[in-house]
Amino acid sequence: MSTDEQILTTTSSVAPATECSPDEYEMVYHKPTTLVDVSMHYCPGCAHSLVHKLIMEVVEEENIQDKTIGIAPVGCSVFAYDYMNIDMQEAAHGRAAAVATAVKRLMPEKYVFTYQGDGDLAAIGIAETLHAINRGENILIVFMNNAVYGMTSGQMAPTTLPGMKTTTSPDGRDTSFYGSPIRIAELMAQLPGAYFVTRQAVNSANAVRRAKKALQQAFRYQQLHKGTCLVEIIGNCPSNWKMTPAEASKFIDEEMVKTFPLGDVKVPAATANNKE
Ligand SMILES: Cc1ncc(C[n+]2csc(CCOP(=O)(O)OP(=O)(O)O)c2C)c(N)n1
Ligand code: SF4
Ligand SMILES: [Mg+2]
């Protein structure tokens, strides 16, 4: 859809859409101007594109496009900088939180966020992430947990579910051999530098609304300089899960949330709970 295209709804109760004049429509949705108007390379139904859009909607609505700097990861979302129309910096695999630390310390007035998959953040980058949060860096970490290394064809990640088949656990993840999935949100929330930690999903309209609200809250908290915000989002990988997007959405509701329950994990004192 081009930026000129909009979803319109008629204010008239009788006239068919094809016969309405533009004056009779009201705009109910437009693609955020903060998204570059190009096709994305993601597989059909992949959550990365949707979460890119949510972040950019928040940036547009908060009117912070020229004050926001994103750090892109290595993984399927490596080209996030081609889609988000803001200043962005690529980081080496797993190092996004360290790069974000430098950017934020040099430009404390900017809104700085990382966008990272679970291979990037929870495997190769877990040390950088943990230390950045322990230092209470005033950054937002957006963590896309799809339980596999999507880009490299679906290997087991630290977040792979018990018994889940991947290309490197063809018989299913055996936790007695590989350990159990790491709950990044709960782990990081224990650190004193963590200010706001939540786990959300985007596999239904209501989940999308809650995820967007969490992202908006996290961007607003960054103004307070109180510590790190971590928004974990249960994504998907229909291609490597070998499911249709609809099956992947069901899998999240029926399986992923058993290991990764949705809701706020750590909230600033005196704020409302956002649990399911
Ligand atoms: C230092 C280094 N090690 C390994 C790789 C190979 N590699 C590229 S992406 C990736 C995993 C990406 O998985 P994830 O972060 O979960 O992102 P997803 O593709 O699932 O969104 C790996 C291991 C690399 N590029 N650099
Ligand atoms: S491989 Fe998986 S994570 Fe990567 S774009 Fe395709 S569906 Fe998305
Ligand atoms: Mg992944």
C-alpha cells in the first residue's frame, strides 16, 4: 500500500462505496509516514513487519521521528534500517545494547531503541544485554522472540520450547541435554537497572493493541531517565515453524504462552498492571 492509500469508511449509511464522494469518507487508518514506502523482504505473515509498523506508529504519534535512533540487529530483521524512516545504526551480531549504550550516552536527549531477535539477544548477545540493563542504560530494548534462528533456517535458540523440533533439534528440544528455554523478560527484570519489563504478542487484534500500548509506554518512560525498558514480543516464524500464519498464531496461544506468559513482568511503582 502506498503512503497515499488510506483505508476509508463512509459516513453515509446508504450510499455504496463506489458512489460516495471523498467528502463523505473519514480516514480511519493510514500507513505511518515514519515507515519507508517499500516492500519488505519478510515472509508472508511474519511478525517482524507488523512490529516494525507498531514501533513506527508510536514514533509518529509521539512526534519523535527526528529524535529517535534505532539499532538494527543481525537476523531476519537486519534490514530494519531500510524500513524505518529514522536514524539507524547496524550493530554486530548481539551487540545492539552495547551500541545503543554509546549512542544514548553521547546523545542523551534522543530516544534510543534496539530491535533484536532471540538468537541475537538471548544467545550471542546475552552478556551485552544483561550488562546494559544492569547498568540501567536509558534505552528501550525490543526483543522479538520467535523461538528459533529464523534467518539461518530455523536452528534451536535459547528460547526454543521444550520438545520443539528445529533443524538442530530434529527430535525435539531435550531439556536434559540442552537446558530449558531462557525467559529473558523474567531474567532481566531481576536487575535493578530494569525499569519496565513486559512480554506481549501480536497474534490477534487485541494482542496488537496491547503490544502497541506497551511500546508507547516504554518510549515515554525513556524521558524519565530511570533505567532500561524491555519489551519482549512473542513473534513467529511461519516458514521455519513450517506452519501457515494462522497455524502459527494458534501455536502461540496454545504452546508459546505456556513457557512465555504474557503481561507485565516489572512495572514502575504506582502504575497499573497490564497482565492478561
Ligand atoms: C558472529 C556471528 N555469528 C553467527 C552469525 C549467523 N547468524 C546470522 S543471523 C543468526 C540468528 C538470527 O536469529 P534471531 O536473532 O533469532 O533472528 P530471527 O532471524 O529469528 O528474527 C545467526 C546465528 C552471524 N551473522 N554472525
Ligand atoms: S524466516 Fe521466519 S523470522 Fe525470517 S522473515 Fe521468514 S517468517 Fe520471518
Ligand atoms: Mg529468532
